Amino acid sequence: MEPVEALERIAFLLERQGAVTYRVQAFRTASTVISRISPAELRRRAQSGSLTRIKGLGPKTSQVIAEALSGQVPTYLSRLEEEAGGPLVDGDQGQRLRRALRGDCHLHSDWSDGGSPVEAMAGAARDLGHEWCVLTDHSPRLTIAHGLTADRLREQLALVAEVNERLAPFRLLTGIECDILDDGALDQEPELLERLDVVVASVHSKLRMDAAPMTRRLLAAVTNPLVDILGHCTNRQITGKPRPESRFDAGAVFAACAEHRTAIEINCRPDRFDPPRRLLRQAVDTGALFSIDTDAHAPGQLDWQIYGCARAEECGVPPDRIINTWTSHQLTTWTTTGKRPTPKKGNVRAT
């Protein structure tokens, strides 16, 4: 195992485990640093015990590098593989559906509150077997997450085009997680939203709003033709500092999603698992479409999609109503025209 490979695998597993960012960044920083050093120089440093003198390397990362150079699987990595490298769900839960998915419609980069560059996120999605993914950094109102102004979003569109040239045939689609404002309006210029492949709309403020105004707020968003996916609809937090579900008329909102071709997100984050099972089953009954998304803020979190697949299978979500099973062309045709793929062999990836 090469040292860069070992460091990147450690970072991935820590992210998959939900480790705090600073722990992960030490290994990603070390990987970047040694990728710029010749193998001969790196070996000389390891043999002389001077790896820790290189800026960006500490005792733990230096030990990983030295052990990898000596032909060993680093001790830190071996321990982490045992702790966090196994299956995230029991048995075959969600596995059949996960194999049918082609992409992920909700992920963040270091352009907003993610921890990794755009290309690193896209590359990780590709390495997990995806054909495409959608970059959905936050909109400007969410300043705590360094949301993208219109100008920054335009700059990001140019970057996405460059990344697609390097990663083809994998495709990174343009998108945004757009704040739903208090009155249901969207937190970005409409003309710019029209240029994007996918728009995820989510509530991030005034989560304890009374049920009636919250219902009106969500209805205004999901009936907006610019919105493609309703993100984490109840906004609950079930780990860390718990947060109760936002109150709204779920039946009315889900029915509007079904009528106005807005997919309901099955958010895979272990701290959210949103919507709850009872609401997910209710949404299935409306005939709505769904999107199984990780809401990943780091490469390792992209592996969390299996959680949403297991919940979708448990709650009876039909695979042909999950937009992640579509090709990128089918997805963008739907977001542009509202036309769903014709049900036929080949639309859903074989399992």
C-alpha cells in the first residue's frame, strides 16, 4: 500500500464514521503534502526519522507513512478498518436498491460548508460506483455555511465544466441546496437557478414555525417549477443536540410534490434519517417521486447512501420512482421538461 493511498483510506473511513473534521484533515493534509515529495526523498526522510520535520506531518501521519513505505498495512489503518470498515447495515438491507442507484443528488464541497474540494467529492462518488452526482452547495442566506452568492455560483459552474473534462465519462451535474425563505421564496436569482441541472430546496431557518405558515412555506417551494427536490423535509436532528421535527401538513405537502414533479428526499445522514418512517410511508401513498441522497459534506460520507436505501426498501418505495436510478440524461431531461423516463428495460440499473 502506497502512503498516499493509506492516508486517503484513513480519512475516508474517519468520515464514514462521522469523525470531527480536524481529525480527518490531518490525514488529508498529509496526503497532499507527501504527494508533492519524490518517493526517494520520502524514503530518505522515513529512514532518517525526519518525516515529522515536514510541515503538515505529525507523529501519527508520519508513522502511517513510514509503515506503508516498509511494506506494512499501517497499524492505525488496520484498527480503523476493524472499527469502521465493515457493513453499515445488517445483512442484505438496502443492498439490491443501492446497486440500482446511479448517482447522488445532494452533496457539499469546501465552496460552502463541506470539507473537501469539488473534484475530490466527485472522484469519491465515481470510485463508489456512481455514474454521476450533483454538487449542491448552499445558497447565500446561509452565511454560517459560507453560502454561494450569485457570482460565486457562476464561478463554480466554470469549475464544474473543468472537472467534467478530467473525470469523463463520469458526470458532475450543477446544482444548489437553495434555502426556502420564510415566505416560501427561493434564496437565489431565478435566472441562475434555471441554468442549474438540479435544485434542492430546504428549510434552514425558523424551524419551529407554526404548522400553518410552515405548510404554506413548503407548498410555495415545492410548487415552484424551479424546484426539483424537497430536502430533509422535517429538519429533525436525532443525534448530538436533538431537534424536533418541524410541524406542517405532510399530506398536503407530499401531494403537492406528486402533482408538481418535485421529488421528496430520503436524507441518509445518520443524524437526520429524514423523513421518519411514518412520513416516508405516507409519501409513498401519494405517488410522489423520491431521491435517496447522502447530503455528504466529506468523501467518506458518500458511503452513507445505503442507510437511505435500507429505509426506502423497508417503507416500500418503488425503485422506478427513485430518480437516482435514472441516467444523468434522463435526470436532466426530467428537471428541464418534467418528462419522466419511459418505463422499459434499461431505465433502472440491473441488480
